[in-house]
Amino acid sequence: MPEPVGAAAAPAYNTRSHTDGASASPNSATSGFLIARMEGILESVADALSGGHELQLELLTRGSQRMQELCFPGKTVSEGQKFARLLLILQLSHNALVSGRILTKRQIYYQHKELFGKQRVVDELVDDLAATLSVQRHDLNIVATAKGLCFGPLVIHLHDGTVIDASLGDTGTPIPLVRVISALECPSIRWVLVVEKDAIFRPLVSTGFWTTTLCGPGLLITAKGYPDLITRNFVNLFYSTHPEVPIIVLADFDPDGLNIFRCYWPDNENLTTGEPGHGDLGLRLLGVKSDHIIDVPAADSGQTRVSQEFLPDHQSPSASIQYSGSATSVNCRFPAQILSVRDRKHVRGTLARVLSHSGAEEEAVGLVRELQVMLMMGVKAEMQWLDDSGDMTQWLEDKLTMLLSP
């Protein structure tokens, strides 16, 4: 059998006390059951091999929801290759469970590039194996690579005794798996700001916005774009343990930005993706919103006017929008770009998912409006427009104060 992949390296946490590795704290009953099942499967493969029989494994493919029988050497090269890939992942998961360590899907791919060929192959087989064994992905001790960061007066206690201080350093603290967290200590946090872009998150960290704002101390979070499950579940955990603290999202006024806001909502789209379900987080969208764009002063020249019929209902009949391409400051020209055909298709897809969503009703009303206004206006804008000569803290100060006011 192939040699097992080594344990995942521990992220560069700022800790008060340190323990080696990235050990998990899994449910012992689930882990024991899985280990026994995996050992039974591996033993049957070993018995068939020693007896000179054809090797067989069963795999539930989530797309078709049918059980597929894989054989080795198999009828085709493709079948034999898929068998070898699945057997390796099964062995790696077993080793991880026995040792109590966590593996990442990216790590598995990079250490066995020739066998898997593409990262997507690893992703699909891991999820299919979880479905076959009727467990969630994290039960296999295989997770997606964490990309989320947090920064602020938060102390994260892990089950293994490690204490992570998220206020240390100057680049943010990697967000750990929810399953290894025992407690979140944050008595002074008044708000949480989830920032879409790392390029905005880093300046806010380096300038100490979370300590200087008149709104009181807060926690900054970013997933550097679309949120991974680790970041989503961390936000969910924070809300479940501190529901009195408002969670606010700063994202672009474009199809991706609004869809990223939606991605933090409760959903049931990923049934074996490996993390606990999400509750209604009461998320609020800080911006960029259509109102912020409509309020932009018109430029002196080269203006294009958006018809009154495209404006939201609350705007006065005399209101109009003028713009001329792009800008780097709120004092410059209107910062919008025209929606492409792809953009419009993306907006309509997000709108359909929001309208079919069963939870987060309050957030859905506001998001539906923003998506509809975006389609009617036919424009989009990035949050960098709010970056006035390298500093968007005044805009954030004003909007946060307004949003958090009783």
C-alpha cells in the first residue's frame, strides 16, 4: 500500500501556550466506528490480494446517487486508476483518524499529483467517500485548506489546551476548525466586520481600525473572497456563542460581492461537505449598496445619466445618477462599470437562489432589492472606490455608527 501522507503542518497561530501539530478532538464514538469500518474494507482488499482475486471497492457517487463498484485491475485503465485513488484516500483517512491528525485536501493532491492529476479529483472522491460511509467530510479528518483570517480582541481556546490570541501580530490570525475550538473569549467586542477582500482587510488591521473607531472594539474577519466552510462555520460559532454582537459584511456592489454575502447565510446545498449546519446569523450588509452609488456627486464632465425609471422607489423624482467609468476616491468620478452579459446571468442566478431560500428572511428582502436595482441600473462598483486617498476608515466610521445606532 502507498505510504501515508504526513500530518498537516500547524498554522502560524499567535499562541500563549503551544502544543505541537494540528491535532483534532473528534467524537470518539464516530471515530471508533469509522476506523472499524475502514479496517474491515482494507482487510477485505488485503484478503483478496493474498488470494489472487480481483480487488473490489464500492463508492456512492453523489451526482447520480447510485453505488458504483470499482475493480482492480478493472476493465479499463480509468477504472483501475479510480480504484487506486479511492484506496489511497481511504488509507490516508484511516491513518489520520488513528493518529488524531487533520489532513487537507490540497495536501493530499500535492503529495500525489501524478496519481490524481487535478485538485478537483481529490475533492470529489473525498466527498463521495464521506457519502459512501454516511458521514460528513470532517469525520474523515480531511478538510479543505483554511484561508480565513481574523483579527481583534478575541482569545480562542482549543480542546488541546492551546490558547490563540487574535490581537497579536499584524497580518491576522488563521481561523481554526470549529471542531477543535472549546471556547471564544471576547468580552469587549462590540461588532464583527466580515470583509470580502484581503486587500481591504490588511489595511484595516495595520491601521488598528478595530481599536480606534468610536463604535468600540470589534473583530475583523476575511475569507479572501468566497468563504470556505471553516470561515463560515467560525462565523456561525461566534454568533451562536455571542448572539448579542452584530455581524456586518463589507463587499463589492457586484454579482460576486452580493453572492458572497449570501454565502454566509444558512444553506443545505452541501450535504457532505463536513461542517455543522448554520443558524440564522442576522447578518447585515454594510455596503457597498446601491444607495451609496446613487448618492455619489456627479462628475464635472463626460457624464452618462441613468434613467429615473431605474432608481429605487424611495428616490425623489428629480434624482439621477451620473458616471464616467471608474474612480479611486469618493470625491472623484462615478465609480461604476457596466454589467456584462455574464454579470447579468450571475445576478439572475443569485436572485433565484435567494428567492428560493427558506431562511434569513430579513436579509433576503434587502438582498433581493440590491440585486434587482443592480439589474435595473446595469452597473457594478468595487469597494476600492471608497478608499479615499488610501484611507476608507472615515467612510467605515460613518456607516458603522449609523448601522449600530439604536
